[in-house]
Amino acid sequence: MGLEQSHEKAVLLVEDDAMLRGILAEALADEGFPVLMAENGEQALAIASSLDGQLALVVTDVLLPEM
């Protein structure tokens, strides 16, 4: 995959560490993925339920607050 490739469906990135979340989001965006971010499980579930199947992938931390 190169920088010119884009993807229709978004990646939901769920990570409570703000620095790591930013680094991962930038890496995914550089590969052409639209990235949605959540800092906890509650936010992730709200985002996912509002998208009606428009997620390609969910990348999540193993231990999440508010789950």
C-alpha cells in the first residue's frame, strides 16, 4: 500500500494513551485509511453503533477503561 491508496470504510482506533493513539492514527492515515478515534470503550461503542456498518477494522487496546 502506498500513500496514494485510499479506503472507503474507516478504521476505528481505540486507545486510552493519547500519544500512542496519535501515532497510530497518523500511521493509518498515511496509508490512506480514514481514522476515527476513541479513548475508551464507551466512546468506541457509541461511534461504532452510529456508523451502520461503515467500519473496515477496529484496532483496540487490550485493556480499556470504561468497559
